[in-house]
Amino acid sequence: MKARKILVVDDDKIVLESCRRILEAEGYRVFLVESAREAIDLLEEQYIDLMLMDVKMPQQDGVYILDKIREKWSLDIWPELPVLVMSGYPTPATIRELKESGARDFISKPFTPDELLDAITTILKRRENESAGN
């Protein structure tokens, strides 16, 4: 089976490297970017199975990424992309804004490797079940 591709978007190099180590150890193919612009550029070039992204980043934040992705979905340019949002500050207002932009899944920083892997496994299984139902 082909390795699932996961895009990790965070402006913190330590978070990026930690996620890379955890995910590659489980056999995922991992792409790391530090900004919303880099994430959009990569998504335009590469099919991704799941995106793990931070909310708070300089210039454009996670909501900006979600809005751009939703724009592409509405035009049927990209298939739906599961997004796992990570935040050190998961306030109700932030979560509400992210949900309005299309986010369904959240994980609070800091998280353990097991918490991350469990969340990703759940999301990918849900996606497979939704695809099978179509």
C-alpha cells in the first residue's frame, strides 16, 4: 500500500520536526512547511491525504488556509482534504471560526505522539468510510 501523505503546517521548527519524526516512524510520507502560502503552493502541486496545521502563524493564519481550500473545493478543483487543526490556544471563539471555515478536527498543543497518531488514524478511517459510502 502507498504511504499516506501528510502536510504539516506550523511556523515552529520544533513542532515540524517532532511531527515529522512521529509520522515518518509510522510510515507516512511527510511534507513540512512554515507558512500558509507555502501550504497553498504545495497543495496546488501535490495530492495530500491529510493536513495537520497550526492556527496562529505570522502573515496568514490557519483560517486563511481553510478559506483558500474551501474556495478550491467549491470549484471542484481539489478533492476534500481532511484537516487536523492544532492549537496551543483553543478558545471557543477560535474553534467556532475554524469550524465555520470547514475544520472538523482539533488537537491541543502540547500533544503526545499517541494522541497525534490516534487523531490522524480516526480522521483517515472516517474519510475512507465516507468515500466507501459514496
